[in-house]
Amino acid sequence: MKKIVCMAVITALLGQAHAAGVTLSFACDSVGAGYQECKKGADAWAKKTGNTVKVMQVPKESDQRLALYQQQLGAKSSDVDVYMVDTIWPGMIGKHLKDLKSDIPAAQQAKIFPAMLKNDTVNGKLLAMPWYTDAGMLFYRTDLLKKYGYTSAPKTWDELQAMASKIQAGEKKANPKFVGYVFQGKNYEGLTCSALEMISSFGGGSIVEPDGKITINNPKAVAGIKAMANMVGTIAPNAVTTYGEEEARQVFQSGNAMFMRNWPYAYAAGQDKGSPVKDKIGVAALPAGTGGKPAATLGGWQLAVNNYSKHPKEAASLVAYLTGAEEQKRRAIEASYNPTMPELYKDPDVLKATPFFGSLYDVFVSAVARPATVTGLKYNQVSNAFSTAVYSALTKRSTPDAALKSAASQISRAKGRSW
Ligand code: GLC
């Protein structure tokens, strides 16, 4: 009798465990529709597999997320099973991430842009699966472009400055809040991105080159930062030095800016029902600097499994599902997240929802990488030195010249004998 009761209890427990599955914690996104979109995908996987996913609240900014995750991972915490990982992180937190090479179907891996898989592969280990890619873009108001007699978006920063200043002067009469241009000007990783594409568009290199050479202190880079600093207080409000992605988007989306530098997610957000700028948004490549070419900083996010997770199999299954073609397609259509699979840039449904994925394809595949791979664990110091220097130029506490000189010496100290 005792034995039978015992068996019944065990069977019931097993049955329960099976029915309930496991509960995974997922540290995902919080910018724009990020949280809802993560939750939709995670819930779909949970329903399919009988597991549960708790999508966590995470800081908005990349650097703040990194600091928090470094603390958790440094303590070998198993609290979070799946992390959404910035494209610049694999070199910094890679040792805490599970090798996904044998968890993700080979056919799925083969569909990803090779350069993105390479970025996430360290010492032969696939430490994260590319989920969506990002590139800096120029958003503009199509209605105002027409109203002021222009036929296309500016091709150079000089043109942008002239157009923005004319339109700002005109629009300000009826709307004192109106500004010509908004971008990410606060001192954080987003400023590293917006300033890198400025210097690169003037032919000023990429701070530290892929061979490890520190090139930030050069006249073309100075010209790029000069052009950027000239915007603050003229076509961009002084407050732009407190803007991240979302602050810039709020100004643009509420109808108070002509141009905006932002990532592709801002398109779907601006096209949302009830958005004051719905159907008035144009998207173009960012302008070229004097004597240079247009440049966009490469961004993007991956999904990774915590090495200390108690449910590595289920966590890897969630990553495989979310980074698969079907879910990437849904996210591209609903929230204009750039897929990491070339085939989706030819998908008629994706192109119908987000036409610039087709027309600006070259911008996405030729975007400029931040020097994260070459600087490895020291990337944060490099990025901090650069964004702090640019910030001091934007806030007029330093000349662009002196600012980049000081960034170069700090970066050189961080490098020491080698990267
Ligand atoms: C975007 C990019 C990411 C970058 C961040 C900076 O999220 O995808 O790579 O680090 O912006 O704010």
C-alpha cells in the first residue's frame, strides 16, 4: 500500500513537472516596442514547448545593461538564462556565454550574414546568435521637405545644416519647439555610434583600426567632430547633449524635428497608429562629410545563453526559435528590426512593411564597425574615452582638436603594450 501511494506521488510530481515545463528568465530589450516584441516571441515559444518565459525589465542603454550583466555574470549568477547581447559585447563577456554551435541547427546558422556570425564567434565558439542588425539612418519629414521646395534628402552634412536651418526658421514661427535636427548626443555608447559615423563620413577612420593602430587624432576626424559640434545650438537644441535614442525619437515622433539620426526601429514606431508623423517619414542614408562618403555605424543585437543557466537546453531552444527566419520576419514587419538573414531582405511582405530594407540594403551591409573586436576586453575604455571627448566638444568645454588629442592619449594608455 505504502509503495503504491509512493508511486502515485512520484507519478503525479513527474506529470506536474512535465506539464509545467521550466521557467526561463530572459533579459531582452526596453527601447521603443522592444519589451512587447520580446514578450510576443518568447510567449509563442513558451506556448509551443510547454515552458514559461519571464521577460525581465532591463535598462534602456547598452552601457548600463552591460554593467549590470557583467556584475551578474562575474558572480556566476544563474538568474538570467538568456541575454540579448550588443554586437560589441562578445569580446567582453564571451567567457560567460555558452557555445551554441551544436544547439542551433546548421541550416539556420548557414542563413545568417557570415560577417555577423564571425563577430559572434570567439576562438571557434559561437557565443551568440545574431538576432537583428542595426545601422545609423537619416529620418526626415517628407511633408516638410516638399513644403520648403526640396526634392530629396541632403547628401552632405553641409546640405543638411542649410536645409535644417531654413526649415527650422520657418516652422519655429508657428511651433517654438521645432528644431532642425536631433541625434544621440548624450555621453554614452550611443554617442560613440553617432560620432563614429561623423568622423568616418569625413574619411577620418574608425578610432582604432582593425590592425590595432590608434588613429582618432587626425584632421579629418577633427573636421567631423567640428561639424557635429556646430550643429549643437544651431540646428540641434542644446538639450541634444542629453538625448539617447528614445529622447531623439520622442522629439521627432511628436512632430517637432525635421531630421533625426536613429536606428531602423524608429521607423515602425513612427508609423504606429496615432503617431503624429505617420506616413510623413522618409528614410535615407546619412549624409557624407566634406570630401568623404556617407557612413553608418554598425549596431545590432544577438541572443546568448548564460553559461551558468540551470536550463541550458531550453534556453538554447528559445534562442534558436527567436533567431529563426519566421520570428525574424515577424519582427521585421511589425517593428522594423533588420533581419540578420539576407533572404529576408528579398521577402515581399518584409519589403512592403519596411521598403527601405530594400532600397538602403547597401547601407546595412557596408556599415562601419566599432573597434570592439580588436580592443577586446578594453573596448569599454576606448569607447568611453572617445564619447567623453566628443561630449566635451559638443558642450563647448573643449575644442574638437584638443578633445580628440586627449582621447588619443587615453586610448593609448588603455592599450599599453598591446590590445
Ligand atoms: C543600438 C545598437 C547597438 C548600440 C546602441 C547604442 O541599440 O544596435 O549596437 O550599441 O544602439 O546606443
